[in-house]
Amino acid sequence: MTQATADERVTDYLRVDRFMRTFVDARALKTAFELRLIDRLIESQLMGFERLERELRLDRPALELLLNMLVAGGVVTRDDDKIALTENFSGALPYRDVMEAKLDFAGFLAADFLEGFTQLLADPEGFKRNARLFQLFDYRRALESSDENYRQTKAWMRLTTALTRYESLACMQLHDFSAYKNVLDVGGNSGEFMLRLCRAHPEMRATVMDLPLVCRVGEEHLAQEPERPRISFLKSDVRKDPFLRGFDLITFKSMLHDWPDEEAKRFLGQAARTVNPGGSVLIFERGPVPPGDIPFSMIPTLLFFRSYRQPAFYERELGSLGLRDVRTVRLDLEAPFFIVTAARPRA
């Protein structure tokens, strides 16, 4: 296994987590977005307390409390009743999409942690029945078209898409994709990973294989992108539908951890049999939750802690399937990640 470090320009988005390390910090920041306090400070750069009080329609005690929380969280500065965004927070605003997605989802799942953490540890099946986490990430809803199923599928895809938008850049920096012409992304979600690859490699064509409603949301997500004609969506259920042939790369990005060991092995077996001779299989996944200080923004990841495997599981399986040149690159983002690759021998 090789330990690698992605360029700081690629990992700069991680700075968003410092503004939601605690529940209090995250809640104050979410409120600041909801009240458009952040937007007003972006537009005006510097605002007086009284003007902010009028525009937000808050009474003085309420605004005092909120500003005190935001100052403590490093979001704003206050000097002689003049309020401005801090330099550090302004530097994080280019990643507002992932910041707001993390705020929303950590907040939505906070009750699972606050009220259900003991059950998560001692009775995982009971937790699974009761938790908002598994009500939200209920993939069965993505099989059948309805307005409610569409809304729920689109909701969780907002988080996975925002994360993939930035995580994929680290993967692209640490693995050379230039030799691949036809890529199949299994469980490829909104197509964001393939969008990034196709944008960087103009000769590449990609197919995203996922559940029907996931593909519908993905098609909408990519509708206005110049790369859209080179990205196809295949509505499918990977548990029963065969993989297509004709690809020189098959990828699994943050997908295999969703499945038990035997299912994950079966998906890898299909990939090993169907990828072109001389082609590769690539796995880009989170590793186990690291020890140490866990910020509030990582609540969704924490609740999935049993799902994340060591890369050795994938290395052994790919080797047992007859693939060669099994390699692993480990990197640290907001959690440990790894890229495992292996090649199918040429005929």
C-alpha cells in the first residue's frame, strides 16, 4: 500500500469542516444561511449592527446571540458594531455547495446520534429499523417512480453529489485515467464522477449504471453539461442485472460499502469477468472511521461506521478473481480513503 497526499488545491474544500466542528457551531451557521445573513455580508462586505438588525428583522438580543455564536465559530468578525465575514470563512465560500449539504444532512441525522447512538452500538438491527438514516437512504424507493420517491432520492443524492464533486478530484490526481476510453461506473449516482473524468479527458465516454430514479436525477443533473452526450445512463438493479461488456475501466466510487461482503464480492466478480482484457477495475472508497476528534459534520459518515472496510478485503478479492497488478493508494481527506486498482490479464 502506498500513502499519497493530494495537492492542497484539490483538498482545499476540506476547510468547510472547521466551521461545523460542534453542533452549536453548525446550527448557528445554518441559521445564518437561512436568514441570509451570510449573503448580506457577501454583498456588502461590512455591515453595521443596526442595519443588519433591520434587514434580518431580529430583535437585538437575538442578533447579539447569533453574532456571538458566529464570532466564536470563526464565521464573522465584529469591531465597533461593524460585522464582516472572516478571511478564513470567505476562503471556504467557493465550496458552499458541500458546506450546506453537510450542514443539512448532519443536522437531519443528529437525532440518530443523540438519541440512537447506544442502540447503534448495541442493537444495529433495531437502529436500522428506527433511524432516519435508513429511511432516507432507502434504495428501494429509487426502483419505483412516484413524486415522493423522486423527492427522497433527489434529497440524498444532493449530499453524495456534492461530496463526489470534490473527492473525485483527489482520485483523478492520484490515478492516471488518460489511457481509458470507455468507462462503466457501477452505482455511479448522479454521474458527477464521470462528468469530472470526461471533462478532463475529451476522448473518454462513460456509462453510469444505477437504479431508475437515480438515473433520472442524474440525467437532470448533467442535462446542461457539454459532456452530457458522452455520458450514458443505464437504469438497472445491480443485484440482478448483468454488467455490460466493452469497457476498459469499471469503477466503484463509494458504492461497495453499501453492500454486505457477499454482495460486494459478487459485484467485483461481475466486473472482473466483463471488463475488457487488459482493462482495469478501480475502487475508490472510504476506510474505517479514524480515531480521534470527530467533527459534527461527519455524523453521516459516523453512523455508517460498520460499512467501511479495510482495503485488504478488496485486494484479496480482486486477486482471487485472477486480476493482476493489484495496487492500493491510501489518502486522507476528511476521513481515510483508498484507491484499489487491478488489471484483467490480456487473452
